[in-house]
Amino acid sequence: MVEMRGISKKFDWGGQESKVVDDVSLSLNPGDFNVVVGPSGSGKTTLLSIMGLLLKPDSGEILFDENNVVGLGQNDLARIRSGKIGFVFQEFNLLEYLTTLENVLLAANIAGEKGKKETAVKLLNEVGLGHRINNLANQLSGGEKQRVAICRALINDPSLLLADEPTGNLDSKNGHEIITLLKNLVGDKNITSLLVTHDQRLADVADVLYEMNDGRLAAIRRKKGA
Amino acid sequence: MRAILRADISRKKKRIGLSVVSIALVITLFLIIEALSGSFFNSFFSHLYNTKAEVWVSPSMSFSGIGGTYTEKSLQDDVESVDGVASSEPVITLPSRARKDGIRTNVTIVGFADGGEYEKTVMASGRMPRRGNNEAAVDESLVARMPGLKTGNSVVVMGRSVKIVGVTRGHNLIAAPVMFLEINKARDILDLKSTDLSYILVQPKAGASGAIIARETQKRLGRKYRVQTKDEVIAEWRRQMSYITSVLNFVIGISFLIGTMVIAVTIYTSVIERVREFGILKALGATNWYVSRLVILEGLAIAVPGLIIGCLIGAGVALSIPLVMPMDIAMNAGMFLRAALASIGISILGSLIGLRRAAQVDPIIAIRTV
């Protein structure tokens, strides 16, 4: 279980303070496909960054396995990110000069995990890229890159999967495939997830749908059992 | 991590190659200077300490009379007419080459007066050469260089064969072992005039002061000559050596500074180009140490090949010096160890600015769209 309590974050825009996340509390259950929608500038990505321990909140708590991690130092936060959080970015963020397999194994290497090659190959097979493991990332299509990014996010068996506009740079067909893939993986592996998006198709398949407006978050739909 | 480093280096072959060449040049220079200074300094002082004359007289333009000749018939008579002088002896010192059984090596010919100061030289075996005989004594450092050389053998110098009658100890003058010849034999072999000399060694009478004799001799001979006590000669050489050492250390320092700057610029440029990449790594959970290791390894990827190439070229050049100059070069493991420490030091120092920049990269950069 991952939980946020009373999270707020302000930014200073040229001397003018702006509250981007305003007293947000959120509790995510494993296996649920949690999606946050909202207009640009509503604070979705900031919220995701805070949950991913990339940004420190001004106030509030983030609980991983009931431990508040907000006060931890940079290296401790980095270790939690590598071991417990999987990221999927809009820009894919693969290292273009590494192969598909090396990109997936990179996350394991960062986490200090060894002997993950078999797992990486298995994951790449699961997402239909078994035949591309030795291709450089810059030889892949956008959809393929995002699948590699998903495998990289899952290689360390994270308890939390975060995705920032995962279909933002994909065409309709690839976007649909990625949505289906993510949803299935989250359900099959019983992972806690949070995705922020503009994509209505993601909103449509969400188990729990949140809407963010002016830094405030509200659940607008829960699927039965979620 | 290895994959990142390998890929990163292969992308920047040219830039890293240039940096490797720079480090190789620094190490080459370092090794050559180390080899030269070690051989030159160590050997020269040992010879000075082994010379027991109290006063040295040499033409002003020569450097304590070493390595040159000067002709003036009346010089020795003038020196001997100074109060307190018991005896004086002319000495010839010139670099040359010796050959035996196909082995060639540099030697410093010292032509000395039979029965003079050099006659008292400490012998490892045999005796010093005598006037009228075709004889030579060699220093044991020459024996080390010509395996099998022993008393009774002949050695060829300037195309002339001389018989070895003794082996001396501690005369490795100007980085080449000394070969002692009786002065007339030396003049003959070196094709010098019968009045040629490099310097005069003066012995005071019992109870006379070397310092006073030196002062009086200097007055009599004027500025055309330099008259020094042995202590003054040693002090002067020490001073000269310290100037040379300072200049060489300055050159080494500057080359290290340049090497450090080359690595610093290469690494910093690399880090700047990879800010987003480091941000992604940090977002994926890389600690500052993980990212720092990438930067340090890139620095070492420049320093280690630079060190190996520099050692090969440096050793090659240094060991070739005796082929063109009358100098003996000795290299030892300590020089290579210092070169290794220097190159690792350069790479770490050069990486510092890049490391600092890499540590400052914010992982949030990964989540921003480009």
C-alpha cells in the first residue's frame, strides 16, 4: 500500500508563489489501475513527481509500507526509487546508445540486482519484443520504446508503478496497445499504479479515476470492487 | 554500468583519443625528465665527493671545468707559485665512447697525472694506470654495463685499444662511468695538445688553508679563471642542480596542469552533454555515487591508456638518449609507479568539476518533456 497524506507543494514563479499541489491525500491499492486526469497546469505531473520521490513536498507525508519517507536523504530516496518504484515516462527516456536488453537491465544494475538477464528477456518476450533484444534503442519505434520502458520499470518487481503521459508520444494504435499492456501488467502482477494523462482512453479503463484541478484532487469514479 | 561506459567511449572516440594523447605526452615528458635528472644528479655528486683535491682551478667560461678543455701553458706554473700550494695537477675531462666485444657504451674520460690526486681513488680491484703504459682503470659502473669486463681485458676508445688494469669505485661522472687514463695517454687518444687541460686540482701544503690559497690564486689569475674550494664547487653544483630541478619541476607541474585541464574540459563537456542522461539515471534510482563512478571511470578511461602509451613512449625515448648523447639513463619501477600515481591523480583532479556538476543534476529533469 502506498499513501499520501496532506501533500502540498508551492512553486515560486518569479517572486510569485503558486500552490501547484494543495493538500492532497491519496491511498492506492495494489492491482488497481489508478489514473489522474486534469487540464494542463493542474498539478498532475507535480503530484506524480512527489509520489515518485523526485520532488520534495512542502508539507505532508508519503507512506511506503506505512513508513513516512519524506524526511529521508537523497541517497535513501534514490534507493527507494530503484527498488520500489518503476517509472514510465512520456519521452520513454531510454539510453539510445544501449540495446533494448541493456536498457532493461540498467534499472537492475542501478538497484544493485544481479542475474536479472533471464527476467529481462522474459519481460521483453511478454511485451512482444523478444526478437529485438539486441537492437539499439534508437532503432525502435515509439511504441516499442515505450514497451522497453515498461519492462525497465518492472524489472525490479516494484511495489509502485508511476507513468507520466505514457501514451503522449504515441499514435492511436500504439497508444491503445500500451494502455492494454499496462492495465494487464498492473492486474497480473498486482502492482500499485498511478498514471497521469490527457488520454481519454486511459481514463476509460481506469479502476479509480481522479481529477485534478488547481492542485486539488478528487476521485470521480471507482469501479466496482476498486 | 560497463555498457554505458563502453557505449559512451565509442561515441566520443575522437575527443577521448585526443585526451589520451595529451596524457600520454604528459607521462612521456615526466618519465624523460625523471630518467634524466635521476641519472645525471646522482652520478655527478658521487664523483665530486670522491675527489679529494682542496682547490679547483678552471677557466671561467667552463662549468667547473667539466666536459671541456682549455689551453694555456703557463697556467699550472702560475698556480704553483701561490703561497701554500704543495702541488697541482692538470685534469682532462671529456665524454667519449668505449667498445668491447661489440658492446658500446658512453664513458667519461678522466685524464689524470700519474701519482696525483686521482691515484688515491678507492679501488674495487687492481690499480690505477701508470704513465707510459697503454693502460686504463674503469669504474665498476662500466663493468656492470659491459658484462664480463675485468682486469686484463682490452677496451677500444676512439679506435684505440687500452688495457684495463683496475676497477674504481664511485666514479660515474655526468651519468656515464669514468674511464681513467694517464693524462698524456688521454690527450693522445682524445687528440688534444700537450698543454690542454679541463681544470687543475690544487693540494695545499700541510697546515695551509685551502680557502686562503683559493682566494690568493683567484687574485693572481684574475677573472679569466674560476678558483674554488672543493666545498664551493659542491655548493655551486648543488645550487645549479637546484635551479635545474626547479625548472624541471616547473615543467612537470605545467604539463600536469595542462593534462588535468584537458581531462577536466573533456569530462565537464561530457557531463554537460549527458545532463539529461544523468537525470534519467537518478530518476531510476541511481545514487550520486553511481553517477560519480561513471564520471570517474570516464576519466580513468582516458588516464589508463594515456599512462600505458606514455610509459612506452617515455621509456623508449629515455632509453634511446644514450644513443645520441653521452649519458647513461637508468629507469626504475619507482618512476613508473610515480607516473601511474600522477596519471590517476590527474584523472581524479580533472574529473572533480564534472563530478560536482553531475552530482547537481536533478532527477526531476527526466520527467520534463524536451
